Amino acid sequence: MNRFADITLGSRPPGRWALAARWIVVDTPAGRRLLRDGEVVIEGNTVLHAGPRFKGEVAARYDMGEALVSPGFVDLDALSDLDTTLLAFDNWPAEKKGRVWPRSYVERGPYEMYSPEELAFQKRFAFAQLLLNGITSAAPIASLFYRAWGETVAEFDAAAEAAQELGLRVWLGPAYRSGGMVVEADGRMVAEFDEARGLAGLDDAIAFARRWQGHDLIRPMLAPDRVETCTEALLRRTMQAADDLDCPVRLHMAQGAMELATVQALHGKTAPRWLGDMGLLSPRLLAPHATVATEDDLKRYADAGVTVVHCPLVSARHGGALRSFRKLKDIGVGIAMGTDTAPPDMVLNLAVGMMMCRMVEGDITACTSADFFDAATLGGARALGRGDIGVLRAGAKADIAVFDLSDAAMAPAIDPVQTLILGGSGRVTRATIVDGRLSMRNGEVAGIDMAEARRRAQAQFDGMVAKYPDRTTGHPPIAEIFPPTYPPLEGMQP
């Protein structure tokens, strides 16, 4: 038996090679099955076999021991910047905490709070974090609150380079918008638009998408920012461009009170109804988070084939909930999973999502581990129109996660998937393989020093926080915007 530690990180082992483990999640023509003491055989970027011990020749066989080998997770709202939503955890309302631009900041001219080098680094760091958590396919998302307006093609060229170097399958496209919310001096929030600027951003995104069509590891996506920041013309042109490019569109909508009130004031209806009345709901559409979606909104999603991207951890942190996972499943709405926060821990999201669903429904039978595990793999793959990811079977892409089940804190173990969700977290991810390449092993990611990257990320984040008074209404000091959990102890004599 060969040593897994001897595989060069960032490489594909030569020839056919096998991963054996106590448990394997296998996809069969009859459905998904759990196999005890099975193995997966890989050649190049493809799975040749997933089942009992392979009887053919292999160049190397690696025994992962007490582990679960499964399809890698598909994350369709994968945070690709340094998470500013963490600052909102105990600090609200948003319009007084720098989450909405004040009029004074807009008048002086919004500016980039990160340099091009910092923007490139934070995506590389975020991609590495995804790999640490068993995520093999991702559609990155970043906040525009600290941007001059939208994202740039240059930073997404850097993101594509980072994904290839680290070994992560991604759907990429710079976010663009036609407008945003502004806080007036008297506290009122108003929406302001610059449609020409939004359409120029869409043109840039289309040009980027055309350059990456046909690539295997990097695929294009169109990413209008949030529905309340978009005009009808921008959305119509986006959906037409997506048809021309044959790519997905991600649009955040039905996700919060500010959006609900803004779209109602602008258009006299909810966002899903607004898009539905324009004929723009489509199977191409990925729609995080649906936490304020009405029954009519959800029916429209089901009828049009829209996929809801469920991000339970970030929703729960802000007092929201999908109402509910079971209801969407029952009426035929496609459900995929996203992380959308730090840490990008899909296992934790599955646990929180299950608890949230059962609490909302008041029913322990409202969902199962299989429901959520499937949403995090098969659901995301279906939304992207891919039958070769999110599955573990012969002919699929070799996108695989290995989870360590030997942790003493996870005892007693029961069914391996239930044990992982009930007792684990992304931190038990032992290895992540993307396109047949070993991208992560035991906390080390190919192409990045995680300890040094963590220090750099914290320094970069601290520098961004220091700029918050500029873009917070009334321009209060940092200590007032983000007070500590408890008052600091001062003046105490030893």
C-alpha cells in the first residue's frame, strides 16, 4: 500500500490510482448509495471506478482508513473576499454601520478600499479556504460595499489564474450594477441609478465570459449584483447575453427587508414577481437566498426552473431563515447550497440548514441528512447543467472530498454522513481532489502558504475596517461603529 503523504501536492499521480476508505458515497443508476470498504479509481481527471475493490491494474493504491470519500461540494455562493458580514453580527442597523453608503461619501466620490494586489490576494486566500472545506466547485461572490462601483475584469483574470494554480473548479464573472442605496443626512434610504455605468459593466462581463468559454476548470457566469441595484434594461440584456453565452446568471433576490421595501417602492411588487412579469425567470437563474420569498414567489421559481441557493449559516446569523427547505423541495424548486460567509464551512451549513428547516416546520421529519448532502452536491451540479460533477461514479470528473471520521470528538459514530453533519465541520476535511489533482491535504493547499496568508488577510482586513468612518453615516469613530462585546477594562491597578 502506498503512502498518501508521498503524492506531490498540486499534482496528479501518474497512471491509474485508487483511493480506498471505510466509506464511499457512490452514485449508481439506481440512486446514491453508501459503500463500506470500497474504493475509487482515478485516471487523469476522470473517475474510472467507484465501488468494491477494483480488480484491474493500478499504479498506486492509497488507503485513507477511517474516512468518508464523497463527491466534492458545489458552492454556488462562495465568498471570495474578506468577510465584512462578520462585522454585522452584533452591529446594526446596516445603514448606521457602513453597510450602506451615506450621501457625504457618495458626494466625495466612492473609492476602492483595496489595491489591485489586495483584490487578487483575497480571492486566492478565499479559494484556498474553499478547498480546505471540501469544496471542489464554486461560484464566487464578493461585496460591493467597499468598491468604487463594480468588480473589474483585471481582478477576475487574476481570480482565474488563482483557481488554476490552486486547483479549484470555478464559475467566474465580475459583478456589475446600475445603482445602489444611499443614506440621506436625515436617515432616509433612497435608491440611485446610473444605468449607463451598469450597462458598461455588463459589456465588460460579457467580454470576460467570451474569453473563458470552452475552458474546463474556468467557466463563465454573469453576476448582476443584487436585484434592487438593477434596472429593467440591465436585467433584460443580462438574460439575453446568458442565452447567447449559454452560461448561468446569479442574482441575489428575495433576501432581505431593505430589498423587499426598495423593489416594492420602485416596481410595486416583489422581485421574483417583477422578473416573472418581464419573462426573465429562467433555469439559468441562481437566486440566493429566498428568505423573504412569498408563496407566490416560490411558485414562480418552481414554474420557471429557478434554483434557490440556500446559505443557512449567513441567514441564521442575521436572523433570517428559508421557509422552508422542505416546502421548496415539495413544490419542485431546485435547491443548491452556498456558504457566503467565513468560514466557508459547507458541513456546518448542512447542520445549520437541517436545524433551521426542522425548527421552521416544527417537525423532525421535515428533512434528512441525505436531502442536504444531495443539495450540496447534486443540486449545485444540476443548477449548472453538469452531470459530471457533484457525483462519484465512472465517467465523472475526479472532484472528490475525503473526510476524516477518526476524530475522537466524533464518537460514537453512526452512519458516516450523519456523523459528519452531526459531529463534524469542514475542519475534518483531510483531502480535496479537483480534476484528478490533489489540491489540498491535511490543511496544506497547493500554491499558497496558509499561515502567512492568514496573517496577510488579517492585516488587509484591519486596514479596510480603519476606513469605515469614511463610508458610515455621520462618520463616527471605529469604536462607535463596532463596539467591543464588553467595555474595555481601563485604569485597573495591579
